[in-house]
Amino acid sequence: MTIGIRRVFITENEINFLALPNVLAAMAVFGSGYGWEALARSRWLDRCVIHYWGDIDTHGFAILDQLRSHFPHVSSLLMDRATLEAHTAFWGREDKPQRNDLYRLTPEESDLYDALRDNRIREGLRLEQEHLGFGWVRERIDQL
């Protein structure tokens, strides 16, 4: 294992990368949206637990799906319906949603992605990850 790293957090947003709580034997990676592609050649990640924390929107799930094409063991973090519903005051609008079918999502992720893509909750709904409360984030990371 590289430098004792056992857990990797990939974030889509720089604010979250900088504010990610400390986790023993872990590192944070700023993925910059679809910009994580260079990591695909980093085979040492195959031996790490990888968490992807993206926006709760169609592109966040598309990035997760794409990341799993290289690292199938990636788990999503804070990209669930409970997180979405706990932060309704911060819901925003996704202007150009992703419409493709995604095949590498878990059933729960797929249900939420389909609800967002098909505007079943609200048209163009998105929750950007930087709007999540730090206490909410810390609690979820402590549960890992």
C-alpha cells in the first residue's frame, strides 16, 4: 500500500477537498468533476477503500458511474436520499442534466439518479456538496 494509505476520498469540489475531516490512514483527492481520469492509471488504488463524494445531481452520478469503470469497488458518500432531504433549504437547479442510462450504480443510487433525471422530485434538482453541513458530513464519515 502506498504510504500507508488505506482509504481515499475523491471529491468533486475544491471546498470539500479542503474541508474534508481528518481520517486516519486516508487521503483526499480533488477530482474536479470529470477531471479524476489521471487516477485511472494508479493501480495502487485497487488496494484502497475509495469513496466518491459528488454533487447530488445527474452529473455527480455520471461521474461516479464513470469512476467505477476503472475502480468497481468505489462507494458513494453523501450522495443519498437522506442527505438530499436533510438539506432542502440548499436545493439548486441543474441546467443541463445528464440523460444517459447508467449501469454501474447501486439500486439506491440508481433510484435517486432516475428520480433526478426524470424530474420526479423537482425539475432540474441538484444539491451541491459544498452546501452540506459540516456536522452532517463529519457524522457520516465517522460512521465509515
